[in-house]
Amino acid sequence: MKRFIKELRRREVFRTAGLYVGICWILIEVGSVLLPTFDAPEWVFRGAIVVAICGFPVMLVMAWFFDVSEQGISFQGDPTDTVVEQLGAHKSDFVVIGVLVVALIVSLSLNVRNEAPVEVKLEPIPVLVSAFQNTTAEPLFDIVLEEALAVGLEVAPNITVVDKSGALQAGAKLKLAGSLQPSGNGYRITLEGVDISVGEVAFTIDEKADSRDAVLQAIGELAAKARKKLGGSAPIEETQTESFMAASLEAASAYAAGRQFERAGELDEAAKSYEQATVADPNLGRAFASLALVERTLGRTDAAAAHWATALTLMDTMTERERLRALGRYDNAVATWTEFVEKYPSDIGARDSYAWAAFQQSDFATAVAETREVLETLPKSHLHRAKLALYAMYNSDWQTAADESAKVIAANPEYGVAYLPVAMAALAEGRVDAAREAYRQMAATSETEHGASVAELGLADIDLYFGEVDEAQERLRAGIDADIESGNDRMAALKYIALAESYADQQNSSAATRAATNAMQLADSVAVQVPAAMIYAEAGDITSAGAIADALLAQPNEHSRAFGQMLMGLILQSEGTRTAEALAMRDAIGTADLWLIRYQAGKAYLRAGHYLEALDELTTLKERRGEAASAFLDNMPTYRFMAEVPYWTGRVQEELNLRSAARASYEQYVALRSQGGALAQDASARAASLSEQ
């Protein structure tokens, strides 16, 4: 063995192997960086590694048989009087060592450079931009300057411009106050950063514009200076010089006016101003996007689609934040808002919109998490804390719902919407008196629109949950009269729906359909259409139910289409096609995973004989009972839907021969509906039968 190792050294196999490994090491490390840079296919890098590995034994064989020297390549002869030089005595030793050292340095360097950068959480900077003082006697400058400055400031991901009403809650410590004045043949723009807490000027910067048309560009340069003063972060600031640009001052002014009208809720005026902006500058993408959003809100869907199509072709004229905001608002896409908050984590409005988009997708956990982030910046916002309580309620997190609502109520007892999660949490936990008291307190508040009417619906909802039908009907009729007298058609319609459901519980189909028709004449929201169609289908009025289903299926909104599919399933059931009904429910859940659809799916699977699927759906209903609090996600009480879940669970368990569990479910339902009713009588009989077996 010693002789063999000696021969390997004589033939310089060790030196050659070391040199080969070092060179391959360097090439592979460099390739791991350069190949992806040039978009090389992944198989190229893998192939290089395979070639290096396969070449190693070939290299060893060649090193054994051949010698490379100054005289060239020669065949290695048998040793005669072999003399093996000490390590380091040969120049190739230093070459090998040098290559290995270089390989090690290259490897360490590349690995250190490729380490993931430490993420630094940027400090949010909410800033209030006040109206510019315009001393030029040119009214076009009156509102456009602050709009242009806001766009330029928000290039920095951690700067967010807040309005005057939200400045205090957002913790804004700085106000930017500007002025525009004539200067020779041009203009001088001055901007002061004022410390709000002490009212002192923290900094002053200025910029000159040589002409009227150069003012917007000067505002962009002024915004860049202000970002540095404010501590706006560098990553986007260094790579972008985005600012508010338009083909003319007239176009920019019209757009700014549209923004003011939109914030004030004057959507018709906003649409007119945005349209003026698009006429003045046909390439002003932000104006087309804003016009599309306003038109859609006004119900002008064809006009909105046309303007949005134009906006999509002009996205490169907008800043990145504007692009993402417009895309998110128009499509309400979770993916867009996710990207937005990743790039602009301090944008309060984006996080609020992200929470809303997640809520619409029934992702209540994300809605809760994002609203918590908003409250980090707006800790005094009653609106957002109430939203957090509501999202937690839908997420069946009753403790958080009650705790956050309590904070709102403690700070402002007149904030009526905060009482809904309190009432629902108490009802879900069996504290009925506390639930009723919460609604009574809501009725006495002054800062929630129609709080008293919502509270009356909530009290009737509790009555129906416990099967106290006569009390509910008396309350609902009085509430309907009061709503109609005050012109509150929406609330009157919702009460008519609850009244119709109470008649259906009494198996009074004619009274139920009359009440549903009255509701449809007052309002056409999903919360009215869907239960009305359910009542029509149960009463055998397939024509009316089908008309509503068709109307919902034609809507672009996923929730509307899903409810339309659910209603088509109920129509199929009434026609005796039970398997088709179950398939329709499954498709509806695929369109939008809503609690009420899963409720109908559970019953459909039961009727079709798919008992395990039915049990799975009914179990899901219990786990997601927070959504039953307001089945149409509109903060209107519907917890009464939850009442029959134990009955249908018992039916499924009985079919699966789970007699003990079925009896317990029936007894739970009978205890809930102590005043009786058709289902309560049936449940009582089934429970007794199971006890005898």
C-alpha cells in the first residue's frame, strides 16, 4: 500500500486531482451566479456539475499514464530508481495550493454575497399636505399642487399622505405647507415642514419653475427634496423619479378636482371632472382609471369597462403605487393588494383595502391581521377597531370581537356598530340577556346610521333563533311601519324577509311569499333577493325563484353568481332532481365559499343520500358559525340560520346509525326551540324513538 501511494505521488496524481477539483470548484461557483443572470436554462448548470464529476475518474487515469512537463506530454514509464519529491519542492505544488485557496475565497465570497439581506422594517411616516397658498392669480394652481406633491412624496414606500380628518389618528407629526408665487418670468415654489406638535417650522425648501408648464416638474423635484428631509426610504427613491405629470395644467387641474369631488362623495361631479381631464390629456392614465372606478360605483358598467380598458394601456404613465392602487380597487384582487402592502407596508389605505378584499374572499384571518396592522398606525381609529371586531366576529373569534368592541364603546358609547359583535358574541355563548341588552344599547346610539332599526332587526333575529315566532312577528311589523315612515326602504325590506321566514317556519306559504314580494318591491340587494327566492322555491313558485337566480347568475360579482348557482340547485330539488341539486351546490361553493351555501349543500347531500358529505358540511357550519352572524356579510343580523343546524346534523347522524349522537343533536334543537314548531315536534319524536331502540 505504501508503494502504491508512493507511486501515486511520483506520477503526481494527487497534485493533478487537487488542481482539477480547485478549477471545477471555481467554475461551478461562478456559473451558479452568471448562468441565472443570462437566463440560461437550469439544465446547463446541472450538466456542468455532471461533466465535472464524470471527468474526475478520467482525469485520475490520465494522470497515472501521462506526464505533462516542459518537454510536452509523455507516457509515464515504470519506476526504476523512483525518487519522490517532498511536498512543496515542485512548482506545481504551489499552483495546486494557489488554485485551492482561490477556490475557497471565491466560494466564500459568493456565498456571503448571496445571503438573504436582513429585512429592515421602515418607520412609517404619515404626512399631512395642506392647501398651497397660490399668489399667482391663476386659479388652475389652486388644488393641483398638493395633489402633485402627494404623488411625488408617495414614491417613498414608507411615506403616506393622510387627509386632514385622519392626520391626528394616523399620528402625523409633520404638515407640509406650500406656497406658489411669481418670480421674474417664472415661479418660485416654497415648502415648509411644520412640526404639528409644537407648531414650529422644521425645514424649508424651495424650487424654481421657468414657466407655467414647468411647475408640475418643479413640484416633482420639490417632492424629492422633501422625501430626503422626511427620511423617506431609499430603495424605490433611488430607482424612480416618478411624479405627477400631465400634458397640460388644465388636465392636471381637472384630475385634482375630480379627486376632491370623489373624496367628498360627489361622484357625478367627480366623473365630470375626470372626463374633462381625459379630454385635455388623452394619455392621462390616472384619470381614465379614476373615471372607470367612479363610473362603476355609479352603476354605469359599460362606460366603466371602456374607460378601464383605456387605463390598462396607459399604466406606464402612472407611478407604481398608483398602478397597484387602481388595479386593486378595480378588481378587488387579493394578489394585487398583497403585492401593494409588500412594497408599501406603511400605506394605511392599502392595508385597509387588502383586509376588505380578503374579507370578500372569506379569508377573515387575513382581514383581522391586516386591520391590526392598520391600528398600529391608527390606534385611535374607532372605525378600524370596529372593523377588527367585525372581522373577528366573522372569523368566529368571539373573544377578540367582544374585546375590541368594548374598547370602541369605552372610548365612544355612541358608536352603534360596535354593539353588533358584542351582541353576537353573547348570543353564540348562550348569554341571551346580554345579547338583547347590547341591541338595546345600540338602539340608543347616535353615531350609526339606522342604529335603532338594525337593533330591532337584531332583537327579532334572537326571537326567531329561539323559535319565538309570535314575538318576532310583532316586533318586525312595528319595525317595518317605522322604517317605511322614515323612508328607510332597505331596512324595511330586510325586516320583510325576516317576517317571511317566520311565516315559512309556521308553514304559511302564502303569507311568506307575500312578505317576500313586499321585500323585493323595496330593495334588490342580495340579502333580499336570495332569501326571497328561497321562500319562492319552497312555496313552489319556480318562475319567481328562477328569475332571481338568472339575474344573480348574470352579475359579475362572485358572491352573486354563487348564490345564483345555489338557487338553481334549490329549483332542481323542488323538481325532484336531488343529485343535480347536490352538484349545483358543490359548484356554487367553488365559485364563492359562503356559509349559507354550505348550509344548503349540507341539506342537499342529505337528500341525495351522500351522508358523509352532508355531515362534513354541517360540521363546517358549526366551526364557521361566526359567518352565520351575518350570512350576507353586510353586518345585518341573521344568526337565526344557525338554529336548525343541530336538527339537520341529527338527521344525518341518524342515517349514519350514530344513534347516541343523533339523539343529542335532536335534544339540543328541541331545547333551543322550546315553543315548538314543526321541526321541533319531529326532532322530539325522533329523539324519543332513538331512546327506545
